[in-house]
Amino acid sequence: MKIIMSFLGTVLLSSSGALAFPAVGDRAEYSGTETISGHSVPFQKTIELTAFDESLNQFKYVETTVQAGQQTNVEETWVDADSLISSAEVEYLLSNCSGDGSVLEKVYVKAGEFDTCKLSNSSDEYGNIGNVPFGFVKLARAGWYMELGAFSSGK
């Protein structure tokens, strides 16, 4: 979640959009690899929003990670709605993606084909932001990579 939040910090913009995320029921499933002690170890990660506290403007954020040779790790936390990328922010980013380490890029992953804005700070650290819940289609840094396998939008 830390890498997701750090990338979101560079993306938070404002605009109006046609989709409606974040929302309770948003879910994204990722598959990836992490290099541990020189070995590539596969993992699966699911991120979902399971509840909303209107009085606090917070979503219950659940992140489940299954890594080869490890026990399933489930982290649940309440996050401010404003800290999650919105469909409007993604739309704005896609409409204004150019320069300063960003470029429009069509990517193909298990979840489908997406027009994305690729944000990068170096050759081995980048995020492809697309019109999906949580915004991330691909995310990478040295020794770590994940891509979207499936997603569903909430209500």
C-alpha cells in the first residue's frame, strides 16, 4: 500500500469524470513478482473497498497478499476518501499526460487493453494509471512488479 500511496501523491489532481470510483465494492486483483534473495517470487494481491463511513468520509480498505511460501497476509485499514484516486482524477491525468516523466501508453494485461498514463521517476520505477478502480494497471520498481489481472467497480 505504501508504494500505491506514494504514486497517488504525484497523481492527485481534480476534474470531472464519467465513472464513479472510489466506491464500496471496488476491487482490483493483481499478480506480480518480487525478487527476494536473488529469486523471483510470485505473489497475488487483491485490493478492495468493503465499507464507507460517511461521517468520517473514510473507506475500509482491505489488501490481501498471497506470496509463494508465505501465509496469506490481510491488512484492513480505514482511509480518507480523498486519499484514493478518483475516476475524475484518472480522466484528467489521461487527458493531460505529457512531459515530466509521463507519457500516454496503451498496455495489455490479463484484465484487458487499457489506455494509460505512464508515470516514471526512473527506468525501473513506474506506474501505468488507467480508468480502473485504484487507478493502477501496472506498477514497478527495482525487484518488484505487478499488473492488473481483474477488476470490478462498486456502487
